[in-house]
Amino acid sequence: MTTDSSGDVRLTGIGKTYDNGFTAVQPMDLTVPQGSFFALLGASGCGKTTTLRMIAGLEEPTTGTVHLGDQDVTHLPPYKRPVNTVFQSYALFPHLDIFENVAFGLRRRGIKSVKKQVEDMLELVQLGEQARKKPHQLSGGQQQRVAVARALINHPKVLLLDEPLGALDLKLRRQMQLELKRIQTEVGITFVHVTHDQEEAMTMADTVAVMNAGRVEQLGSPADLYENPNTTFVANFLGTSNLIEAEVDTKSGDDIILKAGGGKLVLPEARCSAPATTGGKVLVGVRPEKISLTHADDAGSIPEGRNRITGKVADASFIGVSTQYVIDSAVCPEFAVYVQNIERDGRLVPGADVVLHWSPAHTFGLDAAQDIDAGTEEEAA
Ligand SMILES: Nc1ncnc2c1ncn2[C@@H]1O[C@H](COP(=O)(O)OP(=O)(O)O)[C@@H](O)[C@H]1O
Ligand SMILES: [Mg+2]
């Protein structure tokens, strides 16, 4: 990232209510720093495209302003904004070859000598050899790279990408994620990438804004969002979380001591995003890969100081690198535990009595007034 702020995208109080009275985006503030790879992540219908279209000038905000650097662009038409958009449908010109597709923006501005710039752009997206082919002769991923080159040749300050990889199959999508990330690093301009795929957002972006029902629920680096979710929606939408309803018992130093299903759990106070008062409720969260699984017969070997819960193996799926267990426990009906495939304990089969245990440091706390299932696939279905 640079100290130049001319490519900052600054949304202030921006909101959109459509003519039918439906509010797709609640008034919000959002700053995307110059040179960052920023992802807007959320389920279908949460307002991502509407937000992007307001930045592009394709949708008029009901409230608020859009700034690019110091410039207020709220009332500028799309073509006067230093912004280009790449959509899921590549919208290449079928009758023009790749070279002419990429040259289009330059020619339209009356620029005669386009050769060097177009060649550099094709080089950037690694399509130098394909210049004289027609779009239909390229794969989906290659066509999408042409669309990126065609947008970047206009030297926008900001590139907006609306689910650009949505039409590609999984393997190609993974390749293109890395490819787009490389291109962004090379050109250094601000990318705002919209996706509903949490893995895609986490792979590509420096900063992710998780959207839900027209609001940004939480904003942060992928690791920060994953390790320190502030809401049940973020905890469940990014990966998998086990959430346990617990009651605050007491405080001890920097820790909160909680009661859950007859046992005690320790939660560092700094990792609790909810107010914790004695007798109050908190949702205790822990990620599946942070948990160890020990057969009940060996419970004595578990070190002191770890959070522990007893349960019964309900299901075990061996997937190669790990085994994914579902554990039935009194405090949480379907506890997910991922155990790395190093040495497998053959006794951990459905029906086995087990102890789940993890470090208090890997525990997070959430406000118990929320829907515990927000952001889960069951909820979406
Ligand atoms: N022109 C429109 N008129 C009324 N409602 C719309 C319009 N465009 C989008 N919406 C609604 O606004 C919500 C957000 O849409 P959108 O921004 O496209 O979401 P996303 O890109 O996250 O899937 C959806 O419920 C959608 O149906
Ligand atoms: Mg959309």
C-alpha cells in the first residue's frame, strides 16, 4: 500500500432504498484504502452489488456520498468516474479479437498508437500469445482475464469486480483467485471484489467486509475475522464455529469463568465481545480445528487448564488430511471437531465416549441475545 490516497474509496452514510420501498443497503460508512484488495462478502441478496453499483455510479444512492480520494463523485455519471467494473458475464465484443477488445477503451478516446499499451496489458494477464484469437476461442478463465485487461488499460483508480469468477468451475476459480491477486499486487490499484464465497474472499483480500441484510457486520483481515468474530453471523458464515450457551459465573484475573452443562469453561475477557456480568448469558465459541479429542478411558492424560466437555462420537468422516467428527454433547448437540491425520485413534468411532478439550486462549465470547444459527447453511436453506 502507498501513502497516496487518491485511490481511496470513501463511502459516507451511503444507503439505498429502491423505488418499491425496499432498503437494500442501510446507511453505512466504509473506507477502502488506496492500493488494497478489498472484498465485500455476504450471502446472495445482502446488498453487495447495490453497494458496488453506487461506487460505479450505476445506481444513485438514496442517502450519503461517494468520494474517490478527495473528489466527491456522488453526482458524476459512471463514465466520468476513474472507476471500471468487471462483471460475472465477460461482455467481450464477440466480433473483435482479443487485441481489439483490450484496445477498445483507448481507441474510443481517440488514442492512435495503442500497440505497446495493449501488448503490456496482455502480458500482465498472460495472454500475449492469444492476441489474434476471438473471445469464443478462449476458455472462461482466459476470457475473464481479457475483461480485466480491458478494464485496467483505462488506468482506473479503482477496479470493481462483481462475482467475476462466478461462472468458472472450482479448479479454474482457484487458479484465477491467485492470478487476480498477482495482477492487483503488480498494478497496485484499489480492487473492490464482491463475492458470496468466503474462501474466495479470504484467499484474495487484505480486508474483508462481511455484509448481512444491507449492513456491514464486521470488517477486518481474513485472519482477524476468523479468529475474532464479533457476531454469530460472522462466526458461522466464515468457516464453522461451535457455539455453546453459557452463564457467567465469576471473573478471575483476565478470565471470565462460565458455567455450561454442569462444567466450567474459561474465556479470556479480552476475547469476549459481549458484556459479561455474573448470572448473565454469553455464547462461547471455538473453532473445530482448535479442539483435541481424547477417548474417555484416557481422560486422565489431558493436561490441566484446558477447557473440556464430554460427549459421544455421533459421526466420523475421514477426508484424508483430517477426520471430521460430529460429537453429541449436553452443551451443544452437533459439536464439530477436525483432527489432523497424524496418528489416528481407532477407538474414536460412532458411539465412543470422548472428552473434547482446547486451550482457553482459543475461546471467543459473543452476545447471547443473537440468533445462534445466524449465517449457518441450515439458516440459509
Ligand atoms: N432495482 C431493484 N429494485 C428493487 N429491489 C432490488 C433492485 N435491485 C436489487 N434489489 C434487491 O435488493 C437486495 C440486494 O440486492 P443486491 O445488491 O443485488 O444483492 P447481492 O449482490 O448481495 O446479491 C435484494 O433483495 C434484491 O432483490
Ligand atoms: Mg450481486
